[in-house]
Amino acid sequence: MQKTQTALKNSYRRYIRRKWLVLFVLVAILCTCVVVSISVGSSGLTISEIVTALLGKGTAQTSAIIWNIRMPRIVTGIMVGIALALAGCIMQNVLRNPLASASTLGVSQGASFGAAFAIVCLDAGAQVNASTSAAAAVSITNPYLVTLCAFIGGFLTTVIILGLSRIARVSPATMVLAGVALSSLFSGGTTIVQYFADDVKVASVVYWTFGDLGRANWQEIASIFAVTVIALLYFLANRWNFNAMESGADTAKSLGVAVDRLILISMTLCSLMAAVSTAFVGCISFIGLISPHMVRKFVGNDYRFLIPASALMGAIVLVLSELVSRMIVAPSILPIGALTSFLGAPMFLYMIFKRGGIKWSK
Amino acid sequence: MVEVKDITFSYGKHSILKGISFSAEPGDCVGILGNNGVGKSTLITCMNSIRKPDDGSVLINGKSIFEMSRLELARNVAYVAQKNELSQTTVYDAILLGRKPYMTWSMNCADYALCDEMMERIGMTDFKLRNINELSGGEVQKVMLARAFVQQPKLLLLDEPTSNLDPRNQYEMMKLVRQMALEQGISVLVVIHDLNLALRYCNRFLFIKDGSVYDYGDGSVVTEKALRDVYGINASLVIHDNKKFAIIK
């Protein structure tokens, strides 16, 4: 018996080590993407120049390019990618819905409406420099107000979705349809807000909704970082609770999980992450939806690994998308939101049709 | 010892349970019998706080479960649902989840050792890293039962654990439940529809009719009259090899 148990322990250890290996591989891919992304641009930089500048020993020009232009975009990409992927991963768990994400449930659109309302009606944004690229022309003058309004919009959607899932007991498929309806509602609201705004503000909102990673400054990146780290720590602390939730709410309760509290706090944090991301970089779709599904193939539904793996995959996809957005029609930069949709939609369709890759819970 | 006192539950104005009372000793296996819709599953879920009863109490060794914290409750009461939602996870991880109520930050060596022992006990060592979605219905039920046992509960609630299983798996499942209950001193409450399975592996019987206790006690309460009154069926009870069997006419 002792022999069998030792063999059991060893094989399980190997199995766990394989999952850790997946995480290390994802970290390595992300690091590679970051270095490549830094090196690509109108001012071509060599690897040695990049490393020297990152170590603080580069020339003034190289350091300026890396720290003032490229790094903010890349770090924003990493943080927003992590935030959106985490939100998708956790929403899919607590709502028992594989299609749940900030964008499919209308949370991003709700946040967009809130932010547009703040920019137009509360004068929280302004067009500062129309001579540069369209997206760069928009500046948020009061980021806290925009974030607050975006959070209210996003959280309002969350409350409606939670209400539908708990009170009306709607099915997972109906929940996504409700998300489509809410998205439409908030898009209509944003249109109304724009209709009554002056030309400059309309332009600001339109450019802002394109999604642009270059918009956030270091202070705003710090805000996204703070929210994401708090959420990540909470999610990691509850990784076993999320594993229990996979067996259904009743079983989770019988395993000691405070199901209602877990759902409420998780959804609030997901809304906050989606809202902060949307407020600072605009609407970015599909990252939250596809990233968890992309890594499930390698780490399964074990949230000890799925949470960090989804976060890393979200960062990788967004950093890569950012890189492609700068390369396709250089020196112009394509809107990142459109690009993630172009990349995400076919990838998602592929996953749906390949061996029925996504399973609905009942 | 488990004591259930005057449990009352209703869905809105529709009364489901009307003052259910009974008690069970450690090692007892109580078969809950009655027609569909009389409130058997509702009673089970009231006994682990998944549903809050309107009135009444459930005491485990004198302490009310409604005064226990979530974790304390999970350490005292384990539950296997009628329908299990299966995640894309391994058999070993599914069983390991049963140690969650005892976990601080992560599982410790004792948790792993207990799971190893349980895997061997249910004869699923070769399936340890198999995805639970790839198992048969009987194997899944074994895994769910193993998860409940590693919770080391004082009360185990089983909601129709043998439904959808072939006869061999039904008997194996109930045999395992009975053995574990006796070995570990667990009181088991099992909602069961197969009378002969209940007669073979349960030592106490709780008949529920119209939300109330029709009768409760040892094998002597299982009579032809009780089966007629509770199920509305005519059945003969025969003794074979010192065991009671029900034959439905």
C-alpha cells in the first residue's frame, strides 16, 4: 500500500510540475514579446541597446524612446491584458458560463457609456492636440471621474446580469443574450450622449472608444496595476473556492464556500478591472473571452493554474496585438480594439468548432 | 449523534416539510423513502444549510448546524448531490477538493495522504490523473463519494447516489457507504428509491408522506402496509437468506 501511495504521489508531482512548466513557458513567451515589441518601431533598436537602456545605461535618445514611448504602451498592454483576462476567467467560473467576459456581458459597454458620459457631460476629457494621430488627440483631464463613471456603468451591468442569473434563474445561454441586449442598450446610450455633445467632444469620445494603449500615462498605469494586483491576490487566495464552484453552487456550499459572497466580491472586482481598463484605454474586446479558453487546453480547469495562466495569456495576446497594430500600416497605429476583435473572433470560432471545445454548464 | 427536530420548510405558500423529526446514531445508515416530490431532497438540503428551513433544528452531538461557521459545517456535514456538475479536472484533484474545509493556504501532506488512501480504498488508483469527464457514471459517483469521505464528516447526506447506475455499481456503492459509515462512525442519510437496496444496506428507515414522517425505525417499520400507504403500491415482503426483500405485485 505504501508503495502504491508513493507512486501516486510521484505521478501527481510530475503532473503538477507540468502545469508549472506551462506557466514558465508563458512567462518566457511574454518576456520575448516584450523585447520584440520594444525593438520594433520607426526607430529600430538592437537588443543590446534595449538591454542597456533597460539597465539605465543607454543613451538619452534610446532611453527616451524606450521609457517614454514604447514601455508605457507595453506595460499598459500587459496590465490591461491581465485585467481583462482575469475578469473573463473569473466571470466564466462564477456565472457558470463559458462565454462570459466583460465584453460579451456588456460590462465593457456599460463602462464605455459611463466614461463617455463623464467625458461629454461632466467635462472629464478634452481634445488636446488634433495634429497628431486621432487617438492621441484625446486626453482625460479627470481620470478619477472617468474611472468612477466607467465603474458605475460596468457595475450596473453586473448587477443586472447577477440579478438575472439569481432571481430569474436564466440559463447560461440566455445570460449571454441578456449581455447582447445590455450592450445594445449602452451603445444606444453612448450614441445619445454623443448626439447632444459638440463636435470636439464627439470626436473625443469616438477616438477614445477605438481603444489605444498609448493613451495611458504612468500614473494611470499605476491605477490599473493597483486594481489588478488587488483582484489577482483575492482570486489566488480563493483558487480552491473557484475549483469548488466548478462542481456547482450546492456542492461548493457543502465544501464550506461562501458562494454568495464569493460571487459578489468577484464580480465587483471583475467590473472594476474592466471599468479601469476601459476608462484608460477604451474598449478592447475578446481578450477576456479567449485567453482563459486558450490556456484551459494546457492547465485544465484547475484555478490554481488557470488564474495565472489566463492572466499571462491575456498579457501575451494584447502585447502581440499592440505590436501588430504598429507594424501593419507603419508608421500609423491601428486601433487596438479593432485588431483584438479581428484576431479574437476567428480564434474563438476555431475553438468552438474544434471538438466542441467549449462546454456549457447546465 | 444527529438529531433532527421539527424541520419545517415551504416554497412560498406551498408547504413541503411539516415538522420532520428523527435521530441517528454514529454508524447508522438511514434510508429516506417516499414518492417523488414529498420533500426528501429538500430535507437533505435543509440538513446542511443549503436551504434554510422555516423552523426546526439539526443538532450534531448537541450543537446546532445553524450556529456553525461555514467551515465548521463543512467539517461536520458532507453532501453528494443527485446531479454532479463535472469540471475539466483530474480524479485526484476532485477528491482533494474534499479537504478544502481543512485547508489554510494550501493542502498539506496529511491531506494528500488521506486522498491517496481513499483512492486506493475505492479502487481508482489507476484513474488518478484521468479527467473526470472521461469516467463512467458509476466511477463518477465513486469519486464524489470519496470526496465526501475525505471531508471526514460526522453526517453524510446522499441524494439518490445510485440513480443511473447499473445493478453492480449500485450494490458496490451502497456497500462502500455502509462499510465506511461503520468504520468511521459516520451517520449516513440516503435518499433512495430502490427498496431492496435500502433493505440490504440501511439499518434505519424514514418514510415520508405528504411532507411528514409516516414512520421511522429499524427494519420492522418496513411493512406491506407502510409500502401501500406511502407509495400506493401492493408489495409482498419475503425473507430470504435472513434478509428482507420487497416484491412488487
